[in-house]
Amino acid sequence: VVSRDHKMDPSEVEFAAENVLVKIVPKFSENKLQLLHGEYGPFNPGLPTHVPLWFAISLKQKQKCRILPPDWLSVASLTEKKLEEKDSDIFTSMQCSHYMEVANLMLNHASDDIPRSDEIRALVRDVWDLRMAKLRKSIYLMVREQELHALVNNLTVMELNTVRPFLTEALDHLSTLQNHSTHTSQITDSTR
């Protein structure tokens, strides 16, 4: 059982993201392979197939494939997402719930397979920064208004993991203050 105070290390979140399926173009021939999370292949040179990201990176490091970036990992798509995030007061839905981790892994291990990788790296960071600023503002408003709940729709695992310790502590303090305030009001009312 994981305590509510446990914060996943970013490497643990990244580990979970490595199971996201990505498309590769193999440079080898092989029948279907049975891996822990399923069967993948067959692998034929030049014919795209889907595999978990961790397997794609392993094959890439052995020069056995090219990794095809997902549609959302393009300058056009990320520019659009950046504008959408900037124009929205709420968190927009991300095409990949592990966008930051997948982008970083792919850019670190297969940047030669990703057109305009430097621009993409900057755009991913811009989207992250916009979302983190929006998250900080939301938490500030929640604390200022003394709300005991928070709507976290469309946040990704890494974003939730980043704010979780602070958010749970802030909610605990607000709850304590409100309970104390309610208790004090009840005492005051009963003495009248």
C-alpha cells in the first residue's frame, strides 16, 4: 500500500510512460515477439509496426529501427497546442497523458528521427511551462478561496506528480483551519 504522502520519483513516472506504444520502422526481419505486455510484430524491414517505447529505444540503440514520432510530436501540432493552452482558462486535453516523458525520451534517444527536434524540444517546454503556470494559479486561487476540493481534469501523470505533495498538504491545512473555525463558531453559538 502506497501512503498518500508518497510522491513518485520522476523516473518512476517515466518508467510508466515507457509502455506507451510508438510506431517504428524495423531494419530487420523477425516473426511476432511475445513480450510482457503483449505480442508485437511481425517485423519486416521498411514496414511500420507498433511496439512499447522502451522496446523502440532498445532497438534504436542497436540501430535496428527508426522511431516514427507520433502525430502530436510535430512543430505544427505543438504550436497549435501551445496556442490552445494559452487561450484557455482550463487545462486542455493532451493527446498523450505522458506527453512530457515520451517527448523527452524520444528527443534524447531518437532526435535524428524527429524533424526539427530542437524546435519541438522548445515547444514541449513551452506547453509544460504554460500548464505549470496555470496549475500554480489554480492552486493559489483554491487556497485563497479556501476550497477543500480541486478539479484536476486533463492533468497528466507528471503534472499531478509534480504538484501532489504541495496540494495534499495545502488541502490538509485548509481542512484543519475550516474544522477549527467551525468548532469555534459552534462554541461561540452555544455560549450565547
